[in-house]
Amino acid sequence: MDWLDLLAVQGTLGSLLQHHSSKASILQRSAFFRVQLSRPYMTTGKTKDEPLLAK
């Protein structure tokens, strides 16, 4: 294996790691928002019906 092969392997591994980190970040944000949205139900046992716009 020469240095060009090593560079190709390093580039492939770097791309895979970057892709994995990106997907992990998206999943982490998604889980955070799910927890935030379900928190009112978890603390009170019911959801609130609140208008989006003040009257």
C-alpha cells in the first residue's frame, strides 16, 4: 500500500465520520425537541390548549 492508497483510505474514513457526526447531531436535536414538546404532558398529565395568537 503506497501513500496514495493511504490518503484515499483517510479521505473515505473522514467522509464517513463527518456523515455519522452530522446524522448524530440531527438525531440529538430531534430528540431534544420531542422531549421539550412532551414536557407539559409529562408534568401535568394533560396538554394545554393555548391559542397561538393573543386576542
